[in-house]
Amino acid sequence: VVSISIAPDFRGQHLGDAFLSEAIRLSKVSPLRAVVRHNNIPSLRLFERNGFRRENSSDISEGFISLVWRSTKEKSE
């Protein structure tokens, strides 16, 4: 499960993109999952820009969206 939090003074500088893309690059795990509050639009956009896709999941609490990223190798299988 991926979790990212950027200090308020540093938000809006696309640091989340840099951190997330590097975490994905270094990860040896697939799939990766993120759980984001449905009203946290900047976070949803961050994960979607970096290849995460929303998935239907009944085990996520109301008010949250589950997103999943799969490696290129896993997508082709």
C-alpha cells in the first residue's frame, strides 16, 4: 500500500510526482495499491497521472477510493 504526505509548505511543487514515480521505479512489488479520500482531488490526480487506476472494491470504507498500479510485465500476462 502506497501512502504519500507532503508538508503543507511544499505542496503544489509536484514533489508527489517525483516521489511516487521514484517509489514505483524502485519497487519490486506489483500490484501497488493506494486508498484515497474521494474528495482529495489532488491526491487522486497524482496517483492517476502515475499509472494508478481506480478499481471497484467493496472492502474499502465509504468515502474512499481504491486505486491500483500494476507493472508492465503483469499487465501483459
